[in-house]
Amino acid sequence: MGGIHLLAGFDSFTLTWPYFFDQLVAGLTLGSLYALLALGYSMVYGILKLLNFAHGEVFMIGSYIGYFVLTALGGAASPDVPIVVLLLLMFAAGMLGSGLLGVAIERFAYRPLRSAPRIAPLISALGVSFFLQQLATLLFGSIPKQYNTFGLHNGSLFNRITLGNFQIQYMQLIVVVSAVVLMLALTQLVARTKVGRAMRATSFDLEAASMMGIDIDRVIMFTFFVGSALAGAGGVMNGLIFQNVNAYVGFNAGLKAFTAAVVGGIGSIKGAMFGGLTIGVAQAFATGYLSSAYQDVIVFALLVVILLMRPTGLFGTPALQKV
Amino acid sequence: MSALLELSGINTYYGQMHILQDVSLKIGEGELVSLLGGNASGKSTTLKTILGIVPARTGNVRFGGEDVTARRTSYRIGRGMAIVPENRRLFAPMTVLENLEMGAYLQGDGMKEGLERVYSLFPIVYERRQQLAGTLSGGEQQMVAMRRALMSRPKLLLMDEPSMGLAPILVERSFEIIQQVHASGVAMLVVEQNANMALSIADRGYVLSTGRLVLEGAAKELLAHEDLRKAYLGR
Ligand SMILES: Nc1ncnc2c1ncn2[C@@H]1O[C@H](COP(=O)(O)OP(=O)(O)OP(=O)(O)O)[C@@H](O)[C@H]1O
Ligand SMILES: [Mg+2]
């Protein structure tokens, strides 16, 4: 299929379809991770109108939990359990731990400030974020912990499946499929269950929801649990792909995911998913065709352009007039 | 008559603003009481205090013989209160059916039965069950808001200005439903600015003025009361 000779400076290696698909696959992988993280920002904002700055740190802790489970089960090179079990346990522990952490943060850092001016919980969120970064550095050291998942099954998880021009690593497939499964589960939870209906009602009109007898505190707690558990899963995925975790890994991922939530329309679940994929793909193409130095410029330029065209994001609805 | 709901010495604040001042009122089992007053006199705040959405700083709320002052809203709803809020407050992006389900949120098993009751009485609601509530007309929204409140078979139904924003024919329809519900034995506290209409169907009434109860009595007496007319003309 040859090269696309459109842009000067692009060489014969980068201007091929296989290279293009590699970037796309890398972008979708990264994007599904951002999407999982963006969901938590969006769901919490939908109900509390709070930007949960500590969400990236919940992701970081989830990533550490994944690492400790991996290590406790013998490490990547010689795990004591089959790989499927190992991965499932890492995800389960990361999600549970992050979920509980999110609930604790809401209980102790946000709930006492719920009727305070809106700046107060925002500052509290920043405080929690720094606190968790420092705590992780203190407890786990400043040297990144290595997942070494290249070592799993002699590195075979990083082998590629080839379909024509299209190639995907098993590890990327694992990440994308897990993310899709989790997002489908969330969509069903929100659309079909009683607690899901309560979440939607509360998100639309908190006071009216409480007038129906919905225990708002419980809905908020549940929302934090679910959103944080998804962040925990994202943290484990991050470790699997990028091979390591440090105390600051949540900052960058959190920023991108927050951008994704805004691009998609904050408060919208569909928007968070779509925004995550968009940001992931944009970042991968910026890195692949320009330079990784430009990735943030491209991502935030995209944010500005989309917000100029649609101030409420791609799937956001303009705030309804409430009298 | 034993009181179903009793407020005694209620003082409610929004921050520093003292809204309800020493409000005491009673509603008997099955009684229809109207609460009248001009704009910003504290009518909605009274309903929110009854539900516990706004806490009373001092005073007591008793419901069904139980002191619920320190109880949360969900508890009070579970004991048999329900509300048709001001401006209806339907969940616009959710379907009519989902809105009705929210009305029976604490009901569990009673829900199916409640839905069937609503459907058989109001086939129109059944036809519209999959429509998004936000796309209903104002009158339809009012009907759904009333159905939603009745889903839990409440002992006490609070209604905040059910006639607001409705065409005269729909106002009449709303008052007919209020009378039906009353006839079925449900106690009601109906907030209205339309004093004549509200008192014509009520057993008793209270009049609020800037957070204080200034008049109370049998509906017939209030209708004839000189001060009430003055209050309404003078506001
Ligand atoms: N959440 C709030 N925060 C601060 N002040 C409030 C709040 N809600 C109501 N108020 C104030 O309390 C007073 C009483 O309001 P309330 O809504 O109870 O009046 P109302 O009698 O229901 O009026 P209307 O007939 O216009 O509905 C008003 O001065 C209002 O501005
Ligand atoms: Mg009012």
C-alpha cells in the first residue's frame, strides 16, 4: 500500500499503513485507560459538581496494589498461579482497594464540606491529592516499582496478533477488552438497576431525588466506589502496559482523563468513554508522527478547539434551567 | 382527632437568614389542610422542613406519633410522607416509567402493584411510559408528578402549588384529583397562592406571612375572613 506522501519530514517508515495502525492501536489502548479514569471524574462531577482532583491518585494507588499482588504471587517472571488468575487477582484487588479509598476520601474529605462554599471541597481535593502522592513516596519509595510484565510467560504477552496490516499485542488486547467489559458493565448498571436509576436521578436533580426517599449519601458513596474502582482497574492496566508505577503516575494520567471528561461533556458517561478514546488516539498520533514532546500541546489544543465549538463538550447537554 | 403530623415551635434558617419563625401546625389523619401565603412567605420552606430537606434549627416535627426531627429525609419518606414538589421536578432525561419507579424507590415489592394501579386508573400514563419525562407537556408533567408521589401509597401527601403554570381546565383537573386522593383517606397539606380554590376543598387552612403563621382556622371561616382578603390584597 506504500507511503502517503503528503507531509514533508515524514519518512518512509512512518508513512506506511502498518505504522499508522500501530499508532491507532496504541492510541485506543491508552484511550480506553483514559476512558476508565474519565468516567470517575464525570460521575462524581455529575452528582456533586465537584472536580475530584484526588482521582488520579486513586488510580496511582490502584496501580501500586496491582504491583503488590503481582509481587506477592511470585512476580512476573515466575508467577505461582496461571496468568489468567494472576491478572484477575490484580484487577480485583486494585479495583477493590481503589474503590474503598475513594469511599474514604469522600467520607472524610468531601462530605463534611458538602454545604460549604464550592471552593472548599476543591481545595480539600487538592490536599488529598498531594497527601496521597507524598504518602506513596514515603511508603513505597521514590524509585518506580517495576511490573516487569515483559517477563510474563517469556514475554509472549507482547507478541503480536496480525490481521493483514493490523497488528495488536496480546497485552493491548487484554487492556482494551477489559476496559470494554468494564464500561459495558457500568452502562448496564446505570441503565437497568435500581441503584443506577437512583444515580441518574440524583445526578439530574439532587434535591428532587432526596424527595423520593433516595438516600443521597449512599448514592454518593456508591458513585465514588464505582468510579474509583474503575480508576483502580485503569491503574493496573497502566502498570501492565508501561511496566512500572511511581507516586506521580496519577498526575499526568489524571490530567489527560480529566481533559477527556471535559471533551466528552462532563457528567456524561458516553462522553467520558468517547472523550477518553479521542484523547488517547490524539496523543498517540502526536507522539507517533511529531514527537512525544508535542503530545500535550496537541491534546490540549484539541480540548480548546472542541470547547470553542461545543462549550458543553461532545455529549454534554446545556445546563437545564432549574427554577 | 389524633395528629398525623405536628410541627411545634419550628425555626428554620438558610445560613444567617431566619425564615420560619416559631411555626406550629397540625394535620389530622386523612385531613386536607391548605397552607396559604404570598411569594417568599416560607411555604416551600415549611414543606422542606417537614421532609427534613432543610433542618429545623429549633422545634420538633412529629409524624405518626413519632419524633422525626433528627431523622433524615429518606426515613421520613419511608414512614409515609410524599411530595409533589414546586415546579414538579420530574427527572427530565428519564422515562415516565422510571419517574414513577423513583416515586416507589423505598417500596420494593409494592412497586408492581402501584404501577398497575396507576396504569388502570390512568391509561394515558401507560401509553406514555417510555416517553422521556422532559418531553411531556406541562399538564402531563403535573399528572405524572402526582402519580409519582402516590406510588408509595403515602399517609401524608405534600403538594407545593399544584396549580402553578397550568391552564384553567388543568387546574380544575388537578383539584379534582386532590379531592379524589383526599376521599381515599390520604392526609394532605396543599400549598397554594390561589386561596379561594384551595380553601374551597380544604378542611382547614393556615396563612403564612414572612415566615410566621398569622391566621389559622376552618376553611369556611377563613374564606369569609376579612383579614385574609386584606392580606392577599395588601401583599
Ligand atoms: N436554598 C435557599 N437558600 C437561601 N435562601 C432561600 C433558599 N430557599 C428559599 N430561600 C429564601 O427563603 C424565603 C422563603 O422561601 P420559600 O421558597 O419558602 O417561599 P415560598 O413561600 O414557597 O414562595 P413562592 O410562593 O415564591 O414559592 C425566600 O426569601 C427565599 O429567598
Ligand atoms: Mg414556594
